[in-house]
Amino acid sequence: MPTRHSLTSEFKIFFDFFCPVAFYAAGFFFTMKNIIPVICTCLLISLSANAQQKDLGTWHVVNAQYNINKKWFVWGELQTRSQKFMDAFYYYEAKGGAGMYIGKDFSLWVGTGRYATYANDGNFKKPFANEEFRFWQQLNMNNYVHRIKFEHRYRMEQRWLAQGGYKNRYRYRLNAFLPLNNTKVTAKTFFLNAHEEIFLTNKKPHFERNRIFVGAGYMPDKNTTLMGGYLHQYDYTAAGTSSAKNFLQISLLLQFHHDETVERVPQILD
């Protein structure tokens, strides 16, 4: 007979998997009038289904993209993460790559980088809990519904971990932007932003992670975007254990030689 603990765990897994699926379907089928309640409902279900680590962590992102011409671009990104507010830094990643635009609605990306996780009881305190080299391929697709700018991101990752060997992973993220004082996300625009992403593997139990972000941003000029918000991350392991963590995410995005004739939403490549 299932125990109360096992039923609770199954309940958590079900809703953390069901929530993003419902959110993604909404991106295709709902208008602006209906999508916001769906986003809020999915967020509340996912947050209420998991026990939280008490401290609010911070997540810092600096991203730069240089457009070589209207088709080709190169990019780089640095991130740090902490277990507490601006303290107990335990993770960093440094990555870069290139890509190409295919018309105004599609783009292809490739990336590679180093991802390092430290012990939790200090600032970048060794020994490493894990080190990883990663290579990935990505397809982005834009889908604009009235003023809401939807971005669908599909990614395949090849991962080499010091603890765990080689692994494959597949990710899908639905990202939504709502400009407030303009009809497009352009210079001098304030906007709201929400996204949800699921992480899947080719080995059981397949579902590995779920991320939900809600926040806002401002684009002071055509080259700079500032973003901030609340990020909730839920992790599930093959051993059947799970954990959840809340972060304050702060991002600075730089884009050079941007083609202003085409609207493209800001891009964080975490």
C-alpha cells in the first residue's frame, strides 16, 4: 500500500510535469486575455507543490551578443549563483558560441562552456561538487499573439561531468514578453517577462528539472537591456529525491550592431 510520503512525492512530480505542459499549450492556443491567468495558475501550483530551501539565493547574468551582419552573430555569457542573498556563491558558468537568423521568426544557435559547482558552505569554496563541459544545439522560434511576444526554445545538450560521466539532456522553454509602454520591445520600453522550462533526459525517470521565472525589464537603448525577477527551480533525481530553490535573478544583456528593422526579444542563454 502506498505510504503518505510516496503519494506526496508522486503528487509533486505530477504537478511539476503537468504545469509546464499546460503552460506550453497555452502559448499556442490562448489569446493575451486568457494567457496571464494560465501563467499565474501554473506558477502557484508548482510553487505550492514543493518544500523550499529557506534562503533566497541570487542569480547574476551578463550576456553579450555581436551581430556580424543581418544573418550571423557570436555571443558570450557569464553567470554566478549563490545560496543566500549575495552570499555563499556556489556556482559559475562561462560559455559562448555563434548562431544565425533564418528570417524574422527562426534562429539557430550552438554553444559550449564550462560549468562549475562548489561546496555550499562558502564563496566558491573547493573542492568542487561537480565540473562540467557542455556542448549544445538550439532552435528558437518566435510566435507573436497580439502584443505578447512568445519565444519557443528547443535545445539538445551533450554533457561531460566529472561526477556522472557523459549525459544527454533535452530542454524546452516557453518565454513570454509583454511590452508596457510600446507595442514592441525596443529602446525606452518597459516590459513584463515570464518563462517556464522543462529539462528531460534519455534515461529514467526522464523528468529532471523545472524552472519558472516572473519578472520585468527595461531597455534604455537599442544596445542594453536590464532584467530582474523571481526564479523558482525544482530538481528531481534518478534516486527519487527532489529539492527546490528560489532565486532573485538580475541580468544585464548587451547587443551590438542590432538590426532595428526586425523585432527580437532579449535572450538569456542559461
